[in-house]
Amino acid sequence: MICPYCNTDDDKVIDSRASERGRVIRRRRECQGCHKRFTTYERVEKANRLVVVKRDGRRDPFSPEKVLASITAACGKLPIPEDLKQSLVDELDDELGREFEKEVDSTLIGQRVLTKLRDLNKIAYIRFAAEHLRIASIDELRKELEELERRPDNVKDQQALFTEPSGD
């Protein structure tokens, strides 16, 4: 590992820790040249990544980063913590890796994201649904809103997840 301070390629690992579910390894290092410490993060890369089959027939490698970007866009400025969005993507990535060996349809990924967003936040769900379901009119949007209202909530008090305790 090259030291970010002096560019020396000589360091020793002081401490290593795996994150939850072992997805990322955090290593504390000390440069043997300047003796400064720095942290590196290692992510396990899967050799056999899934291929996503798009609506138009194109095939692209599955990218959790693209899914996270879509979820982040759907959430906009809603008070949804970044780690909650990331855990949603990690959960989806794990599910797809267990269920599919080579290819997965993009519409299935979208449906899974919709299901997870519906349980997380209804506004984010509608924003994502507008793109994924290609909602093109007010009537289609109204229909989706009515269906959303008929579905039971899986989270009893969604707002409690995103608000600080009042301390009264």
C-alpha cells in the first residue's frame, strides 16, 4: 500500500476489522517511512457478477452503485439516513446473488427496489415508481397512489425511523 503522506511503499497493518456481513475490511496501517498512520478499506469483489438484461435487450454488469444512485435520487432530500439506503442496496445485492447465477431482468430489480422503498418511505416509492413504471399521466399516478394506500404498511411508524426523539 502506498502511503498517502510520503508515497513510500512500505507499511505494516496495525489493526484489521471486518464490517457487518463481512463486506468491507477496515485496516489501520502505519507507514514505515514517515511513521504516520492511515486507514484503508477493502471491498470483496465477486468474480461472477450478474448481468442485467435491460428492457431494450442490452446487457450490462449489475452495479450496486447504480441502484444506490437511483434510490438516492428517489429519496431526494427526504430525511432517510445514507446507511439505511446502503443497507437496502446490500440486501438486494445479496438476494440477487443467491437467487440468480448469470442474468437477471432489470424489471425484476426495479420491482424489488419498489418493494423495499414502499416499506421504507412512500414518497421515495412514488418517485422511484414514476421512473421505473414509466408513469406518464396524472391518472396513472393517481392509480398507483390508490394502490399504495390499499397496501398494508410493513413499518408501523415510518416517521419514527427518521425523526429524533423529542426529549419531552
